[in-house]
Amino acid sequence: MRPHRARKRFGQHFLVDRDVIAGIVGCLALQDGDQVVEIGPGLGALTGPLLQRLNHLHVVEIDRDIIARLQERYDPDRLTIHAGDALFFDFAGLAGAAGSRLRIVGNLPYNISTPLLFHLARFAHLIGDMHFMLQREVVERMVAVPGSSAFGRLSVMLQYRFGMEALLQVPSEAFDPVPRVDSTVVRLIPRPPEQLMASDERRFAALVAAAFAQRRKMLRNSLGGLVEDAQLAALGLPSSCRAEELSVADFVRLANASQRQ
């Protein structure tokens, strides 16, 4: 086959640094019987090392040219290829067939990383852990603490659902073609159900979205119609505070209180 050219529309930057690849695989600490799904296998930088440690691997890939390469290179009994967009992929189907929690890994395209993380959060109850290579700025927002400029809707929604830890810093030179940004490998572990305290998660999500839609505004303005000043006061939250000053637990308490109005 002729060499594959990275496609901008798929946000393709292929990992080529062997030390980084070994570092990611090491972070996974794979065990016999793990049900692993790789998102965006690309040219197989992680796929090959994963298959050296697993009997079987699932991959989700949208690029038909790459799918053809994977089909030519790997035994279908060991590699199951799911052709399609990971943004719309039903991960529940894999978990149901396996009978065990999914372990998901991938070098995610920068242009879909945030919506893909929100999509995956829907399947958190079926997931054991996730390890992703993401743009460094995105990971900084994911793990940001209240009061920091990076703390926002992404921080709150993912920290509610997952425990997260930045593991490896990866320079842009580890990819081909070289992107304009550096990357970070992050681990996400779903929180147990008893830690998910929002009584109405849709209302919680709507309140967080409204609070950060105009993050410079005070809560009394950004949440007008959703929350009353008296409810803020009852929770010990001044109406003059802004969204980035609230913790994840504060947002949960606020959503639960506003539901009762």
C-alpha cells in the first residue's frame, strides 16, 4: 500500500515516538481478560503493542483507508474493527457482549475531543477506566480547580462523573505531522454511583451550562430564572459570586435545591 497521508478533516496526527508509546501502554497495566477499546487507531502505533498484551482488541475508526490497512495487517480473530464515528458509537453494545467493564484508550483528534468526552460520559457506568492523549490545554481544563481561569463547564461535568489524573506530558515532536500544540495523557476513572449526588442530572447539566455560558456574570444574573437569591443564600453562596468560584459539590447542591422550588 502507498503511504497514508494524514487527513485534516479527521484531525489526524499520528503518534510515532516509541518511548511515549511504551509509556502509555505501561500506564494501562493490562491484565488478561481486559476488554479494551481503542478509539482512532490510526497507523497502529498503540494497536500493535496492545495486541502484544491482549488476546483481542476492539477499535473504532472512521477513515476507510486506515480501516483497509488494519484489515490487511491484523487477524480479524484478534482485532475487531468498528467502522464509524466514535462520536455516535454505541459503546454499550461492546460492554453487553463482554460482560465486563470496558477499558478505553486512544490518541483523540483535537477537533472532537470535548464532544467525545461528553459522549463517553453517557457510558461511564459501563467503563472501568479511560486513558487518552489530548491537547494539553484540554487536560488542564479537565483537572482545573475552582477559582482558576481554566475551571469551567468541562471541569465540572467531567469531575462530577470521573476521577482524573494527568499522567504524561507529550511534546508535539512525538507526532507526525507535528501539531501546533503539546499533549497530555490523562486517566479517567468513573466514580461509583453512590458518589453521584445530583437528583436530576439533566437539571444539573443545564444549570452548569447556564452558569458558564456567561462566566463573567454574577450567578444572580447568569442563573436568573433557574435559581433565586434566597436559595443561594440558604446554601451559603453569595449571589455576587461567579460560576468559576463554585466547586462541583456546590453545583450539585444548587441543582438539587433549585429542583425543589
